[in-house]
Amino acid sequence: KNEVEQSPQNLTAQEGEFITINCSYSVGISALHWLQQHPGGGIVSLFMLSSGKKKHGRLIATINIQEKHSSLHITASHPRDSAVYICAVTDTGNQFYFGTGTSLTVIP
Amino acid sequence: DTAVSQTPKYLVTQMGNDKSIKCEQNLGHDTMYWYKQDSKKFLKIMFSYNNKELIINETVPNRFSPKSPDKAHLNLHINSLELGDSAVYFCASRQGPQAYNEQFFGPGTRLTVL
């Protein structure tokens, strides 16, 4: 069983929809990361969280440490949001664990 | 200005060959990483270097060896390449080993072993 589980694996949405991607983890963490991998392959760090909530533009990331769960929300989705979103955690021993990614397609 | 750069972007080679992938960061970071992304898009950490010392080494075959000539560079040498080494390899860097510092990724090197 993977230390980091994401759902859904694949997601198709209409432009303008509100999107939620979930991440659950089983280890004690120092930080949780949300990464975006574009269709061209490049990886960008979107958020790094250790508690609470962060917002950047139309993207919102939340984390509940007690429940070992994080969500990434995209408001007013746009076709350019189409990408793979990867949840990753750094545990208290500085080990990295990655989720398998959520492939998002936003249709115009 | 590219923050983290990798060369080459694509590498096609025969089984049994030895190859290197180079990584350079101009962010002044002191921790660098190599990741492997397999055909199923699953990312896995391979190595981490902090101040030229290896601090994480996952269960990676010893055919893979990271070399850091200075703080700005972390190169990946692969000996006796195998078919299963075909993957995309990403370099990344961050300031310090602390988990709460953001990582910056290179564009990736797609390695194909024939």
C-alpha cells in the first residue's frame, strides 16, 4: 500500500467547474506538497503546507493534520489547468513519498 | 534565466552503455535531488545531496551514482544501462534539507534504453 493515496486518479471537468482533488497519507509528516506536471512534462511546485490553508489565485490547498488528509481545490476551472496533480509528503525523517497523481482534463 | 537546468533533455542509448545526466541550479540552494518517474508517471526519489554529502539514498542500484562537483551541480552517472532504466529523470533543488522549503524542479531528462 502506498504511503500517499490520491483520488480520483482521473478527472474530467467542464470549464468553469469547481474541482477537488484529495490526498490521504499514512505517515507522520513535516510537510505536504502539491505539484503540477504539465502535459509537456515540467513539474511545478504549487503549494507546501504543514497546517491550515493556502490560496494562490484560483487554487486553494487545505490540510487536516489530525485526519492526515489534504485537498486541492480549483475554482472556475480552465482548460489550461489540464495537467497531472501530484501530492507528496515529507515525513518526520525527511523521507519523500509521492502519490500516483491525478490526471485532470478541463473541457472548454 | 533557468533556475534548474538539465542536460540532455532526451537520451537514447543501447543496453550496457554508461551515460551521464547533468543538473545545474543557479538559485544558490544547498540541497539537490534526483527523482525517477516511471512509465506509470510515478515519481520516486533516488538521491539527495546537502552540502556535498549524500543524505538520502533510496534502494537504488549501485549502477547509479550521483556526483556533485560543487553546490550548484549534481550529476547522475548510470553504468551498464538496462531496459528498466528507461524513465524520465528529474533534478530538483531546495534551500536546506528542511521539508518546509519549496523545491524547484528541472525540466526532466527522458532516457530511453534500447
